[in-house]
Amino acid sequence: MKQKLDFLKVKESGPQPEEFFETFFRNPKNNIYGWGPAKAYSPGIEIFQQDTAADNVYFIERGLVKLSCLESGGRLVIICLRRRHWILGAPAAILEKPYAYTATAVTPCSLLAISVKNFLSLVENNREFYWQLFRMLSKEIYNHGTKVMALGLMPAKERLKKILYEMILEQESTISQRQIHVHLPLLHKELARLIAITPEHLSRLLREMEQQGIIKRHKGLVAAKRSVCPLDTSRNLKRFGPSPVIPN
């Protein structure tokens, strides 16, 4: 037992899963595991569909991906957004289940793909990869509670800033300049659902932020001041994880 606890202690002091995967996929030697070359996906292109056979697992090299599913009544629900260095489809592959959601590129994306057979072989034979995948999936489970807490503790305006910050991270190479131009890749109602408010309330928030000089809007483009992603918002982004969705 002590040996197992020591192993966990050492691993916890290592890199975060996202950092590990970024380094792992940059190393050409790891191509032997069967990951294909990077493939580009334009906004709106589906990567895989809900309830279809899980044939591949994907690594997001760059871009923002929307995970959504259809309810029994036919209503589309956005589950969350996934950013770079996240692995898509791993739970379905491990459980030998169909994809539980549809993955759609929201911004221009670059993804690597691997067959489920090769992915499971990699997980079985590469201890470090297995451990970091385990941590990533555990982090996702843990974040379910903190997402709910975020909805209770973080005002809607701050949740909107958090979403804008995520989009900025994927569309801009730096966030150091005083004003940042970002394209809003989601429909108005989709953006509202992501922060668990009505489209009408979202319109009020955007109008308020525009009146305060925080943002400027023009034909789907938003010019945001550096204050839209202050340090405290960045910390909240890491704390609360991917943007949650609570159906209206």
C-alpha cells in the first residue's frame, strides 16, 4: 500500500495532463503508436456524431470544439466546449460504447486521430500515457461539482467573460495587447445556453458591456479590452474547467 501511495505522490507533482499531452504529441517518436497526421476542420464541420460507433479517438491540437447531444424531444443541448490538448472520444473507446455526443468544430481546428484498437493498445502499454489519461478523466468528473458551484458563485457577466476568454485563447496567439478582436463562433442562443441564461438576458449583458466600453461589436466580431480576461478570470477558468451547460 505504501508503495502505491508513493507512486501517486510522485505523479501528482508532475505535469498536468494537458501539458503532458502537448509534449507527447510533439515528439515524433510517439508516432509509432498509430496517431495519424493532423487534419484540419473548418467551423461547423462535425468530427463525429452522437450514437455512432466509436471508431477513433481524437486529440485537439488546436481549436475549439463543441460537444452537443439531442434530447429525446429533439432539442439540441450543448454540453460544453473543449479546447486544445484535450482527448475526444476516450470514454466511449474504453467502455466500448457509441459516442455519447456530437463533436463539432467551432473555430478552425487541427486534430490528430487514432483508431480505437491502437488507442487501447497505447493505454495498455504506455504507463505514463495511461496515468495522464486517468488524471484527465478524473478531472472531468471532479469538475462536474465545481461547474455547479460556478453557476451559483459566478455572476452571469463573469461567466460570459470566461467564455470570451476561452474563445480568445483559441483565436489569438497572445492576449497581451490592449484590444483583442475575436469572432463569436456560436449562435446567440448557443452562447446563452453555455452560461445558463436566456438569449434576452445575454443581449442585455452584451449591451451593458458595450456601454461600459469593455467590448465593441460589429457583424459577429467583438473587440474586447484586455480587462475581459483579467488574472482572476484566468484562475477561475482553470478552477471551474470547461464551460458548463444547464438546460433552460
